[in-house]
Amino acid sequence: MNKFTSTGAAATAAFLLTACGGGGGSDSDDTPVVTPTEPTTPVDPTPDALTIDEGFVQYLTDLSANVIIPGYENLTSEAQDFFAGTQSFCALTSPSSGDLDAVRAQWAQTNLAWQSIQWVGVGGIASGINPIDFRIQFFPDSSDVVTRAVEDLLDDPNVVTADFVATQNVGGQGLPALELLLYPDNESDSLLTATDAAKRCEVLLAVAENVENISTEVLDSWLPTGGNFQEQLITGTGEFTSIRDAIEELVTNWLEHVESVKDDKLLDPLGTESPGIIDISEHFRSAQSIAAIAANLDAIETLFVNADGLGYDSILTDILEQDEIAQDMQSAIDTAQASVAALNADFDSLEQALSSDAGRAQVNVIIEDLRIIRDFISIEFIQALDISIGFNSNDGD
């Protein structure tokens, strides 16, 4: 069931929401020798006490409990706050630029929450005729689908509601549509001064509520009280044929995400010459492209170290005795993160970077860093873990 797509399509503040650390132990039923008067408590086995298959089960258990579900919980919480913020803003009779900036800041928080969990390609996020990840973020968008979808909503003579938005073009349903409404291409379309500001607020509210509804739906699909996809993942049942199949699917998601960041978010906008092709980059209107990429790199590391749970770093080192591969992988991720941090420090936006020879050189460095990560995952890493993945390189490089 492994499959790889090139869209990358389809959330955490970039620097606040990323889980780090990893390589920890796991719970077991073993108990220490105690005197009759002492309470009996479980002990954590060391990773080298686990077999590779037991390590996979522990990885999936920890990842779902400590990364995936909390990631969707955070996305839902931020989406709820954003919807509440839009309600307050649109209730104002004469909103100020400060009021608009507050709504924009909450949109950025919601978007970064999505960027941190964007890599997941299994479970509720991939269900339905129109995959939910496209509904949250239609990207890449080389044909300007988002603009046309938002214009259709603005032109609708009826009251636009969240239920109506959910049935319309996916380009008008999610975070990019909200970004366009908050950061319009023309100043005359600003929510503060546009002649149709009331209609724009109506659409803003409907799309914001739709994003909240979608995020709640995806979270529910993972919880025991809902679809309980977590159980399928950690037992290798339902959508999966085995525990190893679940691992292979997630590694494919991981690799796909690396490729999407490299190609869709950097290589394609870079173009062949200055100033690049900024209008196909992610979040060019809000200048949040670099922040989103930083969140993506942090998520890539989280997948490796598995937050505070048993990570691939510990599996490689303590179970498989592949210390060098673990160290090289961590080093490659660290290097890419440092390169993104340097770009963020030197330039206010990706647009500014792509218009500069120095910035373009830095973007090329990040692209090469991501190629190295991709190669580690697709060669040394999968060979060490003895797994197979469905993967085709986007650009053939």
C-alpha cells in the first residue's frame, strides 16, 4: 500500500511547537525484585533489550501518543483560536491595522501548527474524495486555483457559510484562502478599506470555521473515542498489513515530505535566475515561507528522534548497533536546520532571498542539505532497518 506523490500537499509555531530529544526507553511488564513491603513498579527496558520488531511497536506507540495526536490537538486549538479571533475582528465597526495584525498573527500560529504535522499521510488526513490535506492547504498552486476559488466565494450572492465552503473548490477551503483574504494582492481589497469588506469578512469567517471543523475531524479520527486510527497504526491493522507495513508507510511519508520541502518550497521557486518565481512559493503573500520551512525541518528531526519516546536514533544505535548511520543522519538534519536558521537571520523573506545572489546561494545550500537527508533515508537508513518503501524522486536528481 506504499505510495509516493510529488505534490507534497498535502501545521506549531515554527520554533515553539517542535518536539525534540528522543531515543528514550519504553514501558514493559517487567518488574524489579522487591521486598514484600515495597510497592511493585514497572521498569523501563533499555532499547538494547528490545528486538527490532518490538522497537518498531514502541516507536509507533510513542510517535502516535507524543507527536501525532498532540500535533493535531495543537492544530485544532490554534484553529479554534483563529476562528474566535476572526469573529471578534469582523464584529468591529471600524477595525484598526492593529486589529488586523492580531488576526494575521493568529493565522500564522495556525499555519505553523499545520506545518509541524503536515508530513502525516496516513489516517483521516488522507481520507475522502478530496484528501483532507488539500482542503487544509492546497499547495503547490501553479495554476492560481486558490485565487479563483476565493473570488468565486466572494462573488456568491448568498450568505457563505462553513458548510457551503466545505462543498466548494478545495482551493477556497483552507489556510491559503485565509492568507489571501488577510494579505490581498491589491491594497484596495484590504479587510480594512475594501468596498466589499463585509462580504470579505463573511467569507473569512466561513473559511476559518471550515478549517476548525476539518482539524477537529482529523483529530477525532485518531482518538479512541473517534476513529481510533492510533490503534491501527500501533497494531499494524486496518489500513496496514503489519507493523512493518505501518513503519514503511510513515517512512514513505517522511521521505515524501523531505522531497516536497526541497522541490515545491525551494527548488521550484528558485527558478533558473534571479528573482526566481516567487508567486509559486508557499506563503509568499504573508512572507511566512522560511518560517514554514523551519517548522518542516524541525518535524523531520522529530520523526527521527521521536520526541521523548523511542526514536530511530536509539533503534539504530542500541538495537541495530548502527551508530555511524544514526550520527550521520542527525548531523545531516542539524546542518539543514542551521542553514534555514541562517537564511532566516539574513533575509526578511524568501522573496528577498531569491532576489539576491547571496540569498540564492543560501537557498541552494539548503536544497543540497535536503538531498543529503533524502539520500540517507532512502539508502542507508532503510537498508539498516531492512524495510521497503514506495518512493520516486520528484526531480530525478
